Amino acid sequence: MPDRTPYLAANWKMHKTTEETERFLAEFLPSVPEEGAEVVVCPPFTSLNTAVELCFQSRVRVAAQNMHEADDGAFTGEVSAPMLLELGVHGVILGHSERRQYFNETDEALARKVPVALGAGLEPILCVGENEGQRDADETEGVLTRQIEADLAEVPETRLSEVVIAYEPIWAIGTGRTATPDQAQEAIALIRGLIESRSPEGAAAIRILYGGSVKPDNAAELLSQPDVDGALVGGASLDPADFAAIVKAAA
Ligand code: PEP
């Protein structure tokens, strides 16, 4: 059994001002175990600086929620990898379903963004997942295959293990309808198989997370599945005690 360090990431979406970020971290940081799972918080752009400064003396790292693939240019409203690195940000969520759905994020754009993030030294957290209609129509395998093949097409085999993948079925995000542990395991094993067809070493080492209504009371069972290496947590990560309980469930 390969030794993959569990990975727990908090996606705050468009929540928390800098003051709220300070209050969250004041309560959350002392509750993070001294060793064990990797813990990442992903605040909105405006709170990144505050989060990096407050997490500096801790094991908790900070990731952004999006990034443009160009270093600079006429892209009003966008933020680049060098800008995130300058702040001391460690990683970046890419391809979250809300960005695909509301902001037209495409697989073509992600095929450019993932290698740019890696090349810049940012850890990409690539999100993939099917919607409810696709699951009902038995298209989950096809959707995940298309997304993984397209989004990672330009990542060299030797660097696949540096990507973190989050399997997030859209029907489970923010709905309270969590995938069953079997559904999460099955989809994540499929994704690992896709990585294995390019790199067996990469597949053994890459962390693949589950995301979708993870809560303190369902985290342990989901995280106990053999291929589930952690969780990307939305709603429950806004509460420091709830996110701390999920981090502890990974132990
Ligand atoms: C997410 O937005 O990545 C997510 C998993 O949200 P939630 O936990 O609220 O379903």
C-alpha cells in the first residue's frame, strides 16, 4: 500500500473578509495536530495575504481558488501565478465546478493552467466531477475520463504526482447529498487508473480527494476508503471546529 499523506483542503469560496479570516485562524490553528494530514485553507483573493501571514508559523498552508495562465497582461479582474507566489501562496484550486459552470472555465483553459501552476511552483488542486444528469445517464466514467485526459494533457508523466485531484460530483456540492463511500471510492479508483495508464509511479503517489458535502459526521467513513486520500471541504470548512473535526477524522 503506497504511503500517501492525507490532504485536507478548505474551500471558502466567496466567504470571509480579512477580519473573519483572522477570527477563523485564531480558533483553528491551535487545534491542528502537530503531525499527520496536510492541511490547506483556500480563502478568497482578498484574504490570501492575511492567511499567509497568520499561517506562517504553522503547518497549515494557503492556496488560492483560481489563477490566470498568463504571467501578466490585459486580463481585467484576473490574478497570475507570480502574483500568488509573491504573497507566499502554496497552491491553487483549478477547475472547480462553480468556475466551470458560472465562469465558462473550459478543459482547454485548464490544460494550460495546470502546467503553468506547476511550472511556477504552485500546487494545483484540479477539480473534476459529473453532474446529476450525467450520473443518471451512466456517463460518469466518460466525463471523468474526458476531464482528466484533457486537463492533464500537458503535464509531463514525471510531474503527475505533484498535482492534487479533487473528485467532486456536482450533485453533492453544497447539497447535503454526499456520495456514498462506495461511489467516492469507485470514481477515485477510476481516476487513479487513468493516471496509471500514463505513469504507474504517479498513480501510486498522487493524492486524489473527495469533495461534496463532507461533514464531521461523514468524513471518517469517506476517508477510510482505500483510494480516497483526503477531502476538499466547502460549507463545513467555514466553521473552525467543524473543519478541525474533519482534519482529525483523517488521522
Ligand atoms: C466545494 O465547493 O468544493 C465543496 C465540496 O463544497 P461542499 O463541501 O459545501 O459541498
